[in-house]
Amino acid sequence: MLQSEPELFEVLQLIYREMDQRSVPEAIYYALEQMNHFFQSDGAVVYTTQNGRLFPEYEAMLNTSLYPLPILSSEWLSEVKASETYIHTTPISSPIIEPFINMPAAYHIVVPLDYKDLQLTGALVVFSNKPFKRDHSITPLITLIGVMLAQKQPSSKIQEESVLYRTDQVRRQQSEFMRLAKDERLNSVDLVPAMQMLCESSAHTLGASRTSIWLKDKDEHSSFFENVTLYSSDTHTHSKVAPLRKHEYPGYFHTIEEERTVSIDNTSLDTRVNELQDGYFHKNNIHALLDAPILCNGKSIGILCVEHTQPRRWTFEEEAFVSSIADLAAFVLEHIERKKAENEVRNLAYVDPLTQLPNRNQMESTIEDKISQVDEQTDQFATIYIDLDQFWKVNEALGYKVGDQLILAITRRLHSMLETGEHLGRLNGDSFMILTKVTCQQHALYRRIQAFKDAFKEAFTVNEQCLFLTCSIGIAFYPDHGDYSGVLIQNAHRAMYDAKHSGRNGLQVYQDSMEHHSKERLIFEMNLMQGLEKGQFQLYYQPQIDLYSKKIVGMEALIRWNHHEHGLVSPGDFIPLAEITGHIVPIGEWVIKEAVGQLKEWNEMGHKDLSLSINISPRQFQQGDLPEMINRAIQQTGVSPEMLIIEITESLAMENQDRIMKQMEEIRDIGCCIAIDDFGSGYSSLRYLQHFPIQSLKIDRRFVENISSNPKDAAIAETMINLARNLELTVVAEGIEELEQLKALRKMDCHQVQGYLISKPLPVTEVTKWMKEYTL
């Protein structure tokens, strides 16, 4: 199976070499077999014209249930020639696949083979009951195989010298195509050099005066083609010229959109290009042209123009070569777009989208790099874990947008303090990490760390507001406190918690006793269980609105701890500890019972179509009895299981996948829905979307907050929404705080939203009152 684009050209080269050494039937059968292998199809056949009808002359059928193959009419072939589409599917999308409607194949590639001078007139048909693999490769592969098939059947009416000349011409053009296909410049993401190379090669191979490539703007409704490059054979230079505008040359645009190639031997005699005579041909001394549209998914995205300063007769082989180069240009453009998308995904995996700092994945990689470079006998470095104290209060009081602006202000201040060799990253919402080298002067390191802590003494200015914030810092040294990244970060994290639970705004170095014997942590653990027993936990609910009907369609349950001494404690402060200690399991069970019971109350009040989302921690999944726990709550209350949505994180989806998959399938079998929470903020791997039983995606608020003002953010959000819709998943956007965000998401066909614009999380009495007063 092919793994990359260069292997496509290896296949083309292999087919060409093998066909060249075989007889006509053997060569064609070989080409059909290779096509079946490449596209993973069930069969391929070449139809040829005999007495006005088309008969299957060459067959390579892997699925015998495709027999009998139908006899086709000349009218059918006319439909094929008029079509701009290679791939057809059932139910019937056009008359082209109507003759095959009773065959067990849902997908068809249908390509005309119309080479009159070489006496091969017919069609190539490929059958498959599954979507074709690598369908973006169909155009260049089909074009080249078609030319090769034509070459194998020279006309007896053509003189031997002409046959040899034209065969040699085809060989030279195919050789040039192979050379281009293997050139490294076509595998880069730099558009202009690749297009320049295609123009130069086309001009030299065809002996043309000028070649140029024009591309349409990404907007499919754009009415002009921008010139990428224009190559002159006389001066051997590249230049750029003014765009081609559709309203100035409507006839030419119509022609290029309707025909596979526009071959004009004498521009002054062809009425299709009359409008180009004065403003273009006369000005540039053009008397012949051979143009081909650059097609992507059946749509014209550009033009390859080959021009000559003298009238000339273009041969069929030259037309085939130009169309092949246009197809190669389309293939390169798709490759560039795909590489850019891959780079963006990789950027999401290693860069924090808000601050553009390295994220946890990148910081782990940096630590491993440092470990591989240091001498353990003489070199050390410190891992400094900085956690903002009670940052959640900023989000609760001022909104997430102000919270993000504060994070950016903190990032700028810390980044301005970095010295050579130091690294700053953001691990999660309110945590940063700094890596710094340790010298023999230990006190210098502590002064350095204290300087980072002192950076929080001065207020941060956000939207003309002065905000004060403290931080808790934990420190772990390499190699004393860990010999790989995971252990170092974990131990620095433990030290930070020790500093935080000692009263916040502190600094602590990791000690071996911290993990199990910290007095402060033990007290806090006891408080956790006492809090559950004494009813100190309560659920807040945040409404979710359907963007089309504007109705309330759901609630998300969010836990809060009303501590008897510390007041309302942020989930960010107690959930991680509950995870580590295992207390999250009874807390999570309480959340499920409480939330499902509340859903029953709302059902009895008349809110029958209200869904309820519950966040499930990784530790709960690992316990193994989560499906039974959920099912018990449903049976006890009698609520509809399909109205219960279980939310998991991306990182959970990537861990212990066999176990997680089993749990998710059991939850789905109960009838509950499963959603990925904060989509895009985790590992950014899309594999689990295909294999896991997921019904909904919740797009992380960081990807939607600037969609009304930042085109890049809007493009990312729209890509996520389109991806989810194509996978038939419900899309929920979080963190909506502004009306413009809501409007933008509605244009992107997002299903549901939640956020402060609609309502902040509220206690059950307040949210119930809110539902009664809510109006569309």
C-alpha cells in the first residue's frame, strides 16, 4: 500500500517500464491489474468501440459477481466525454453509471479513451464497492495510463516514420513527466518554485515561446485567476503579469471550463478567443496556444497556458502532455495544502494556541533533549512548575476573555525575563514551566527562581484594569528528582501542590516524602472525603442552546466545593488531587447520581427534550464499573439514556485504548451519548474519531473566541465544525461570550453553543428559574 505521493510516481514509472516490454494485451492487462492494486478496487475494464457500440475488450476483474459486463452505446460514450467528473457513485448521479446500476459496485471511475489518430477509442471503467483510496491521485494516474494505452496501439494508416517519431515524442514527454514527478521541489510547501519548474519544463519539452500558470483565489466564487509565474523561453526568465478577469474574457473562460484542453493552431482564425486578440495576443505576439485547466475535485482551480509566437499544429501527444502537466500541477497544489494542514495539526500538538508557547508535549521533548546533552556528573538543570493561585476566580468574575488576556500578560512578563538557555512553556490553563540550568552556585539558582516569583508582585494591566495574582512554585532537579521528563514534571508538580496547600504564594523543592507523607496534603485529602460526606459539594449547570431553533437543548453539570474554611474552591484545585488519591471515584459517582436525579426533576417539570452532559475523569474509566454505575442511576430515575451525554477528554481517548474502547462501547450500548470535551486542546489525533463510538464534539473555547476578528482562528474553527459534520457528529462550541462569535458560528453551521453570553454556570435553583424566564 502506498504511503506517500512519491510512491505514486514510482508506480507510474513501473507501469511504463513494464508496459513497454510487453505485447499489447499483456501490457493493458498489467496496467489494469496495477490500477486495481493502487485504488484497491474490485475490477477494471477497457471498453473499445466496435460497429458503433462499446464492448469489454480487456478485463481485470477481482470480483466475479460483477459479471456479466454490459454492452454500451455510443451515446453513453458521448456522456462520458461531456462529463467533467471522474468518480461516480450510486444512487445514480448521472447517466454514465446507469448501465452498471444492477452490478454490486457503488463507486465507479469512468474515463474516456479518445485517441483517434492512434485508433484507441473507448473508455476505461473501474469498479469498487467501497470508496476509492487516494482518490486525489486518480487524475495523474489515469492520464498517464491512458497515454500509455494509446501508445501501445499505433494506427496502420500512419507511416512507419511518423509512428516512430510520435512514439519517441511520447517517450520523451513521459520521461520528462517522470523526472518532474520525482523532483524534490514538488514535495516542498513552496508554491512558486514548483510552478516555475513546471512552466520551464513545459516550454522546453514542447519548444514553446511562453508558459504560465494561473490560479484562482481560494474563494470558489472568485472571478479572476492570479498569475503565479510566466516563463519566457527567449529570455529564460520568470515574471508576473496582471490577473485574467472573467468579465473581460467570458468566452475564453467558458471554453477553458468546458474542454480538457484548448488547442488553437492559429489564434487569429479561432472565434473562441476573439476577445483576447487586441488586449493580449497582439500585445504579446501570440499566434498559437495550448491551454489546459488545472482541475481539483472536478472544479477548475487554475490554468496552464502554453503559447507560441508562430502558428503551429499541436499534436495529440502534446495535448496529452499539457493535460498531464496540468494534472501534476493540481496534484502538487493538493500536496502543498495537505502539508500545510499537517503542519497546522503538528503545531496544535506542540504549541499552546493562546500564548504560542511550547505546550506540555513540546516541553517534555525539550527536557529529553536536555537530558541527552548533559553530563550527569557535572551538569544539572531545574524544572520550575509555576501554578497561578485561584486563577479560576478571574474567569468566574470577569469572564474567560479577560482571563486569557491576563494569561497573555503573564506570558509576556515571564518571557521578557528569560536568559540564554532557558525555556518557557504553558502546560495547561493556569500552569507554566521554566527550564533553567543549575550551576555550582546553588544560591544563584534560588535568586533566579525568586525573581520569577517576584514578577507577580507588580499588577498586570488588562483592559485598563490592574489585576494582582500570586503563584505557587514547585521545583525538581535533574538528575536528583527524576531521570526522564515525565518524572521530573510530575515531581515538580507535587512540589507545587505542597507549596499551594501550605497557604499558596509559596515555593517548594521536591522531597521524596511529598508523594505520600505530606501533612498538608493528608489534611486536604481528609477534607475531600469529609466534604462529600457533609454535603459540601454542589453542582452548577450551564445551559446549551441550539443555534437554529434557539431552544434550550441541554445542560452541562459542573462540580463546585463549598469548603467550610476556604469558601468556594475551584475544581482546578481539588480535582487533580482527587484524581491522584482515588477520591475522584466516589465524587464522580455522587455527580452522576445527583445530575441524573436533577434531570428527572426537570423532565417532570416539562423539559422532556433536555440533555445533560457529565464530565467523566480518566480515573473513573480505569475503575471498570463506570457503565454499571451509569446504568444504575438511569434505572433508579427512569430518565431516557439518550438524553445523558458522557464527556471525556482527548487525552483519555489516547490512553489504554482497548480498555477505554470497551468501556465506551458498554456506555453506548446502554443508550447514552459520548462526547469529546475540549476538542483540539489535547493530542490533536484524529484517529479515535474514526474508531471510537463518539456522537458529539465540544470545540475548546480557545478555538472560537476570536473567530469574528481573526481569519486564521475562524478557519480552524470552521475546519473542526466541517470535520464533525462530515463524520455526522453533533458540534458544541464552548466559551461564547460575544454576539459576533454567535453569528460567526451560525454561519459555520455549528449545532449548539454554551457560554457566558447565554448564561454562566448557575446553582440548580437559579438555573431552573433562568429556564422559566428564558425566551427565544
